[in-house]
Amino acid sequence: MADGPGRTAQVVCGRRSKWVVLALWVVVLVVVSPLAQKLTDAQKNDSASWLPSNAESTQVLDLQKEFVPESAPAVVVYTRPGGLTDADVTKIGKDAASIRTLTAHGIVGTRSVGPQLDRKSAPRAAQLIVPITIDPSGWTAISDAVKEIRHTAERNADGLQVHITGPGGFSADSADAFAGIDGTLLYAALAVVIVILLITYRSLSLLFLPVVSVVGALFSAEAVIYLLAKHAGLVVNAQSAGILTVLVFGAGTDYALLLVARYREELRNHEDRHEAMALALHRAGPAIIASAATVALSMLCLLAADMNSTSGLGPVAAIGVAVALLAMLTLFPALLVIFGRWVFWPAIPHVGTAEPTKSGVWARIGTAVGRRPRSVWITTVLVLGALALGLTSLKATGLSSADSFTNTPDSVTGQKVQARYFPAGGGQPLVVIARADAAGPVRTALVGVEGVVPASVGTPPGVAAQKNGRVYLEATLTDPADSKAAQRTVERARTALHQVPDADALVGGGTAVQKDTNKAATHDNKLLIPLILLVVLLILALLLRALVAPLILMATVVLSFAAALGVSSMVFRHVFDYAGEDTAFPLFVFVFLVALGIDYNIFLMTRIREETVRLGTRDGVRTGLAATGGVITSAGLVLAGTFAVLGTLPVVGFAEIGFAVAFGVLLDTFVVRSVLVSAITLDLGHRVWWPSRLDAPGHRPPAAATESREEPAERR
């Protein structure tokens, strides 16, 4: 080969330095492993870590703490189909008294309300509303509190049906859904990676090294994030911690696959495995680094989000990708060189053996696409466009609490029972905070708002009505708190109260939080998607030193994203029967599909560019596709599989992201990259590299110097 390996590549895999690299990583892993296990304790799942920081409902949450601790009311619903007996009413009264004495796990016993009986002459249901204080650990503490309440309510029930719903009940069920999420995702992702690597390499010995390296990268990333969360204010919640596991496994394994493929090529040309690895790092490194930079910078774009949960995910994911890159370019190659050629057993690459990819299935696909490239890419675009029509069924307007689970937890059942007998918004009131000297007009205006139960307007028992010059009011909604109708009531309340002179009234509560969250997510979609596109485009332009090729790649990825979203929304409606999608669903799918999906185009196009220098664009496409087809396919299967494990969580939002990203990655791997990009590049020929001089008209690559002038078509 004409170019030699760089100094950094030689240090990583040198005869002595490889042992230094391994020793450093062993020390690092010994230090970071205990810290990584503490990441769960550093998570913040309180409202502030999720909500838009400047929203009106978030301001109410901050001011509300002056009057009452931030709480998630648990609504305990009792029902007996034949009607409550006198013994039932007595028991419910005793339960209320017992719950008032509970002080563990943040249960605010002094504010327990009840019992409330439904308004029929022979009541069939009763409810208790029990506020539970939210601390920085969020729903973990709420889950423990609900267990205490449930234990009290179900004791001596004697056929009386008991359900716990409301914000506290839903939070507890969410906690159960996320219980052990780190372990679940870790083992599921690990299983997927092992199976796919075993199929790809057919070698147990080679399988071991990428897995060890990726697990080391994950532990290191978790430790770094834990330290930043503990000492630098980095916000981590259950969502970002879960996605971190999937991202590190998916991206790290992708980088390992690309490096192994290039290393195996070099082993067929070089006797010395150290030299082969140095060359492999030197040639595959830029593509891997560009890929990781694309993902990391795309994730950092999330810092511009209004939603705290989205902006917090950005640095967490970027750190994970950066650590994965470091591990796969240092620890992994050092391990490969230390273990030697035998690690590839039973298919050990020796000097002089033929490169199987040159006559494999991807070489044949490249030849087939090259016969009529224009017809191929036009047909592919039409098919993808047809799939994108499924976007008409997309309902990314948010999910109600009842629609957020793939199963039917007790809180959902309880909500249905509660709505049958009591005002639908009970347990999750509208909260209003205004200037104390405007308390009268504010209360009058709130009573007159359509969708508010007039008799419910006031300050709840045990809460000071006025503090620090402000008044605190609550009101029960006539509609379910997580419904669109309730959100319209919030709009009417804000319109009415904002018009009260000198009141400075703010409207919050659970429904207002949901409304403001949906609004912030819609804003983030409009801001971040174009911003990420621009970042990715700039990276591609710098990497490929061209403009046409990056623009083509971006167009194909966007088309792939639209097709994946269209198919996913159709599947969600007609197969899984999901009610809709979370408002942030399009953004998360876009981020992962574009930032990660562009990896495969980077791997392909950098290899095509390298081969074009030697062979010309047309033969460069064929050779590049043949050389990278197998490894990119394996990488796509790994990434799709790791994101698919999000479906193991009984949470609709995660299941939808997992399915859409997995399907989109497979679509990009098998159709967009292999067929569409290759066909467009073959059709445009040298023009794809504009404005560089690469393979410009009249330019003849070195390999063509002795060829006949009778084949100009091959140099298009």
C-alpha cells in the first residue's frame, strides 16, 4: 500500500504498546465499575428533570412548593358492584384514618381526603385522595408509597374491589415498568449482539472481544456520566439512562464490525498482524471517527430543546458515543492484536488468500444495479415515497396516561372505575397561583370557566390559602385530566385568568403540564430536526470533500426516515392498536435514524471515495459496495436488534421508538444504502464528487493508465 499507518495507529497496536493500552483499560475498568453501578442512584425523575423549564406549568410547580410539597396524588378507589355495605363504609373510614398516620415514603397523611362517596342514594364507590411528596428520586419513592397505601386498603377487603389510580398510581405503575430497566436492556442488548456476531463471524473466540470492549465502554460511560451528574449538575433520568445502554451497544458494535472487516482485509496482504492492524486503523479510523462525531454532535444539538428530558439526553448520549469510540479504537484493536490471527478461527485469514467479498452477494448486487442505475433509483424512490404516505395516520399529539402502557396496569383500571362514579378530573386538580390581593376576582373567574366543577374551586384542607403575597387555589376538572378536553379547559382558564387585572395569575397542575409538554415537544421538533440536518450535512461535506454527494446522502436519509415513520405509524394503528404517538416520537426517531443511519452511508461512501481514486467512480462504487456490504449489513442488524429490545419494556413510547428505529435501520441498510445510494452514485458518475477534482472529466485514475480508451463508460 502506498500510504503508511499514522503514529497514533502504531501506538495502539505496537508490539509493546498494545500491552500498555490493555493495562490502562484494566485499571480504568477497575476504577469505574463501582461508579457505574451508582448511576441509578444519581438519576433524577422528578418533574423538573422532564418538563420545559420556562413553561407556565413549570413556574407553578416552583411557586407551589411555598404552599405544599410537590406531590403526586394517589386516588384510592373502592367499589362493590352491588353497592357499598355499611361495613364497607366503616372500613373505608378506618383506612382513611390509617393512611393519615403513614409518614414513610413521602405520604402526606395530614392532607389525606376522604372518604368521598359517589352521589347516588345507594353508593357503589368511594375514593380517597392521598398526596405523595415527590423527591428528586421521582417515581421510585412514589412506588414505595403506593405499596404502603395498597397494603392498608386491601387489608380485610372481603370482596371490596380496590384500585389505585391518579398521578400517584400511574407513577407507581411506571416505576414498575421501568424496574430493572438497566439490567433488562443490558442483558437483552447483550444477547442480540452475541447472536448476530455469532452469525456474522461464526467464531466464538472472535465474538468474545467486541462484547468485552463494548461492555467496558458502557461501564466507563456510565461512570463518567455518574461523576458529572454528581459533581457538575448533569441531569440523568430513566429515559436517558436506558437509551445510553442501547446506544453504546449499537454504536460500539458497529465500529467493531467495520474495524474487523478492514483488519481482515489487511491480514490477507500483510504477514505482520501489528502492521495489518495499524493500516486498518489508519484507513477505517476516519470513517469511524466521522460516524461517531456525527452521532455525538447530533446528540449535542438536543441541548437546544425546551424539554428538559430531551436536552438532558443530549450530553448523556454524546458521552456514551465518545467513550464507545475511544474503547473501539484503543482497547478493541489492542485485544485483536494480542490474541493474534487464531481469533478468527475457523476462517483464519492468511496472506495471499482471496478476499471473499469481491465475488460475494454484494458484488453481484453492485453489478446488477450498475446495469440500469437510473431505473433502479427512480423505482426505489417511488416505493419509499409510497411507504411514506403512511404518515397520514401518524398521531404524534401525545399519549394519555391510560394509553401509555402496552398492558393494562391497575392505575388504568382504576381510572375507568373512578370516571364512572366521580368527576373525571378528581385527584389531579387544576392549580392556580396569583397575587393575594386579587384572590376574589381570580376565584370568581375560575368558577366561571367551562370544564371546571364550580363547587370544587378553593384551597384544599390543610393548606395555607395565602403565603408571601400569593394565593393558592385548586379546581377539579369535569373531564379526565389527561384528555384533550381537559387541555382545552386549561386554555380557557388561562385566557380568563390572564385577563384579571394585576393578578399575575398562573395556571398549572397535571393537565397543564401535559399541555405545555406537548407544546414544547412540537417546538423542539421544528427547531432540532433542521439543526441536526445541517450538522450532519457539514460533517459529510468535510469528510467527502464534496457537496453533491452529501446532499444526495441527506436526501436519501430523510426519505428513509419518512418511509420508516409511515410504515411504523400504520403498524401502530392497525397491528399493535396503539392510540397514538408521543409528541417527541418524531424527533427521537429522526435523531437516531439520521445520526446513526448516516453511519452506513459514511462507511460506504468513504470506501467508494477511496476506491474511486484508484479505479474511477463506476468501479469504485462496485468495489466499495462489495467490500462494505457484508459488514454494514451485520452492523445494521446489530443496531436494529439493540433498539428493538426497547420493546421489552411495557411502555408504549419506548416500544414505538424501538420499532421505528429498528425498521428504519433495516430499511436504510438493505434498501437505501445498498440500492438507492449506489444507483444514484453510478448514474451521476464523477459529478457526485463536485466541486472536487476527483474523477473529473479527463481524469484517469492510476489503475486505468494501461487500460484501453475504448471503455469511457466505465469512467463516468
